[in-house]
Amino acid sequence: MGYEKPLPAPDPETEPFWNGCRDHKLLIQRCGSCGTHRFPPTSYCPTCQSGEVDWVEASGRGRVFSWIVVRHPVPKEVYADDVPYTVAIVTLEEGVRMVGNLVGIDPDRVTADMPVVVRFDNVTDDITLPAFAPAGA
Ligand SMILES: [Zn+2]
């Protein structure tokens, strides 16, 4: 049986990110003019408005900024077997924030600022989803 949960639909702006995930690399944008990292992908730098952009590999390390624990699955048919699960906003070492599932830890044990590291889940041949897990786990 195939993967039956919703999948991202890469577009020209986000395709480099998803290609990176497939290679198990967490890619983020860095402004080609002022060097500011940014995520999610945008055409222009919010700091200096430059359209020059480089894709760079993030360390994959960060800290939990905030999180929620999902206990009521929506849609129920799709996520009923997953609850409870944790969705976190992670501040990467590069300064950008990224949303992802937080795996490998009981939701009740998650704490603010806890160090986490990215991990990758190849859910289909084309799509690999990033998630975060406690660092050192
Ligand atoms: Zn810039």
C-alpha cells in the first residue's frame, strides 16, 4: 500500500528545497546580495529586496521554538493512527524557522529550546519529508 497522506506539490520556487530533501540535504535560501538566510523560499530578499539567491545546505541542527501536540486528527481517516503527535517550529542554527513534525520523543516531554536535528523520511519515490528529532537521540 502506498503513502496515503497529503504530499507537498513542489513548484518552481520550492522545488530546490524538495530536491534537497530527496538527497537528505536541508536546503535554505541565502541572499546573493546581503547574505541573509531565509525560509520559506521567496523570490526576493525580505531584508534588501535583492532577487539574487543561492541555495545552501543548512546544518540541520536547531532548537524548538514552539510546538503543538495534535490529539484530534484531521482528517480523521488519514491521521487516526498517528495521534498524539508533535508539530514544532524549529529555529535552525542559520536563524530561519521551519515547521516540521517532531519525532522520536513523547509529546509530553518536549521542552522549549530543546536541541533537535533534522531527519528525512522517504515517503514516495519523489517526495522525502523532513522532520526533527531530539539531538543525540
Ligand atoms: Zn538580501
